[in-house]
Amino acid sequence: MGALAAFTSGLARVRRAPALLIGACTLTLLIALPLSIALRGMLENYFGASLAAGAALAGTSHEWWQEFSNNAAGLGTTFVPSIIGFSAVLDNLSGLLDNTPLAATIAGATAAYVLLWSFLSGGVIDRLARDRPTRSEGFFAACGTHTWRLLRLGILALLAYGFLFQWVHPRIFDRSYTLLVRETTAETTAAALRAGGYLLFGSMLLIVNVIFDYARIRIVVEDRRSAVAALGAALRFVRRNAGRVCVLYALNAAAFVILLTVYALLTPGIPAHGPTMWGALLFGQVYIVARHFLKLTFYASETALFQSSLAHAGYTAAPPLVWPESPSAEAVSNAVGIQAR
């Protein structure tokens, strides 16, 4: 299977699994809801029954927003104009590449999301690999089977990303970049060097991301128990299939860039009041759903590419005697059954 065929297969697999999309959106909502309620309480306490409260209810205003931001603390400091529309995407990207520390509350919510996703991702990949409904029993059985394996892999991922952000990032931007621009007077040269640093660091993040993605897939599809062995196997797979892996990642990234472009063109800026406020909310929710769809497509297409390459009878682990069987073992059993008939 080529990269394009794997990408289209991934799109089809996600389209045939609407429950996964609903579940991913619900998980995001459940994580964000407590923070939203807390922020609502902070706004209510700040404005009280003042005239500014009526103005805030009528629509956004730079004056009251700036006043609240200047006096906010904790979670309230995250309530800034850049959370609305396409600026939120740019703000998140800038924070990632510049290694900007997250607010404590946001970091806690992010950690909770990562832990929950570590539990659910085993069932998600299992469902996408089988490409058929597994019902809640099969889905959560797969989640439970792979939870600790994926958590161990997550610890390795945390160490890898920690190394990049705590050791590599400072050496690129705090040392090398500073030395290169010390004698530079042209802003364009400094901007080009900064962009080059972003490209270098972003490439490292993408490589680590791809390797750990395929490690997750190998743990689930091949029913691997060792996170270290799965990581090594993923590295070998990526090295042997570098061309197809890179093209597939580029296709998925291009789909995401198209989504961002459409979102940037259609979403309004900071809405004033009335229909524009509801329009901004609607566009934001559609973008979140589409982003989750593409995230699942990443997993599905990578799973399809891997299955077409290595998931065959001579490579799969022996199927266990109890549910859930690994997707590879199920595929082999189905193939044997077809040949027997």
C-alpha cells in the first residue's frame, strides 16, 4: 500500500467509526468544562452587578477585557483576546516552538487529557485497525489490555520530549541563535535565522512524534508487551519505510494546513456582539470537530500503512485465548477462514 492509499484508507476508517469522533470531542469537552465553569465564576465575581457586567453580556469590548486581564491571576491570566479565532492556533504554535511555560491550571488539564488519552488510545487504535465495530465491551477491553503498556511508552515519550525542550531548545535559541545574531544588524537576517531554528526544532519534534506513533500502533496491532521493544521496532519500521512514512505524514499535515487555512479565512476576529459572536462560536466548534477527525485520520492512516507492510501471518504474535485478540491475529484468522472456504 502506498502513502496515498493509506491516507484514503485512514479517512474511510474514521468515517466508518463515528463513535470515535464523538468520544474524542466529548473528552475534550469534559476536560475543558471545569475550567470554563471556574473562569465564569471569576468573571462573575469580578464584574458583579456593575455597568461593565452589562457591557460584557452585550458583547466583547477591549476596554473591559483589558481591565480584567490586568487584574487577573491564575486561570484568569489565560483569558486573553488570542483565545478567539485563528489567533488561538497561532498562539499555541508560538508557545510550542518558543517553549513557553503553560499556566498551572492549563498544565494540569493537559496532563489529565494525556492520561485519559493514554487509556483510550489503545481502544481507538484497536478499533481503527480492525475497521469494524467492536462495541463498548471490545473497545474498553482493548483499552484495559494496552493501558499500562502505553503508559510506559508515554513515560519514554515524556523523557524524549523533555530532552528536546529542556536541553535541545535552549542550545538552539539561547546559545546558537544568540551567537549568530550577535554581530547581525539586519532584521531580515535575524528573522531568517530564527525561522531556521524553528524549522530545525520542529523537524526534531516531528521525527519523535512519528516514531512514537508507530510504537503505539505496534503495541496494539501486534499485542506487544514491551514499550522499549515496540519503540525499537517502530524505529526500524520508519527507517525501512522512510519514503512512504514521510509522504503519508506530509499528506496528513497538508490536510491539517488546509483546515487551518479555511478556518483562518472564515472565522471572524474578535466578535463585537450579536450574530458575529455566535458565528465565532460556531466556527470554533466546527474547527474542533474537524481537528479531531484529522487527528484520528493520522492514527488510522499510519495504522493502515503499517498493516499493509508487516501485519501478516509470519510476523504476528500468537493470538491469546481470551478477548481481545490482536487486530493482526484477527486478520490472519479471517484470511485463513476465507481460504478454507
